[in-house]
Amino acid sequence: YDLRKVLLFPQQVGQISIEPMSCDVIVRVRSAQQRPRSIFDDFFDAYQEVSKSVTTSKLSISVNQLPQPKPADFSGIVGKLSLSTKVSATEVEANQPITITLKLQGSGNLKMLKNPALQFPQDFETYEPKATNNFNTTDAGLSGSKTIEYLVIPRHDGDFIIPSTTISYFDIESNSYKVLSTDPINIRVNKGANSSSNAPVYLSSLLGFIFLFK
């Protein structure tokens, strides 16, 4: 009977010991018979409950060092990963929001996945990314996906590029490091009705500057 199952991911190299676990259980045992047994005893045997302490064996796990050198962006993910990218729009007007979605999917110690650091143009207003985890724990390990949404708002018109970003992990099947990368994203921003680059906004800022130093 399985009392408990725990999925473990070692975080250090060397011999790791898992101490024994013990618990007290109640066992039903057949009472000792003082009279001669008959063919009806199997139907009418008396039982009693006996307390018994049971203990597991001590476990020793050998954790090997990952190969060196490690990629610069390696964050400790060991397993199997894939990466996909989706952009809500590649051409917008200034001050219109854009959502960039990255989805990491696979198996391994997925809870260690960090949000990839995308580099946005200075003219883009950025917000804290929203991450959603969808993990499943089975006898085979941890699997599922992590979805990260980046919301940005370009404030000026022009042509912009969001550079490629990389994520490294150690692939247990090939026993080697793998690098996943996104494609560069080209964004075309057109002038909008409320674009901050329009002349009235610039004039207002200039008048405020003159007023302060008059």
C-alpha cells in the first residue's frame, strides 16, 4: 500500500541520504486458538488489533555534477523543453498595446523556470510580465507548460526590433546542453491620434519649460 509519494529534485552534488521514516500502524491478526481446529474455523476465527511500529530503510542517492562549462544563461533546468512565441500585432499605432507571449513546454524541474528577460526599445513602456504555470505531477515526473505574457506600449512611431533571447537547459536524453531561442520581432509603429510625438504635445512641453525658467 502506497502511503505517500514525493517527487524530489536534488540541488547539490554528491551523496545525499534520505533518513528512514517510521510510523505506528494497527494490524489485525488472528487470535491464537487453544482448541483443536475444524473446517469451520476459517469462518469463525477471532481477530485482535495489534499495534506495530514499521520503519523504512535509509536511502542513499548519488548526484552527479553537470558537465562543464555551463551556458551563461543556464538556470538549472534539467529535462526536455520547447519554446514558442506569439505576438498580438507587429504593426500598431503609437500608444496601442502589444502582447508578446512565450510558452515553455516540456518535462523536468519546471518550477525553476524563470521569466526570460526580453530587451525592449526605450520608447516602449513595459509592464511586469504575467506568468501562468500549468504543471502536472505523475509517477514519470513533472511535466506541463509555463506561459509568460509581456505587455508593452510603444509611445513613438518608427520601426523597432525586439532582439532574440535564449534559454538553456540540460537535455537528459542527449546528455548535453540545449539552447532555445526566440526570433527577433520587428514592430512597425505608426503615428496615432494621441501619439506623444505630435507637435501639440511637443509645444506644450516647450511652453512648460519656458514657464519654469522665465
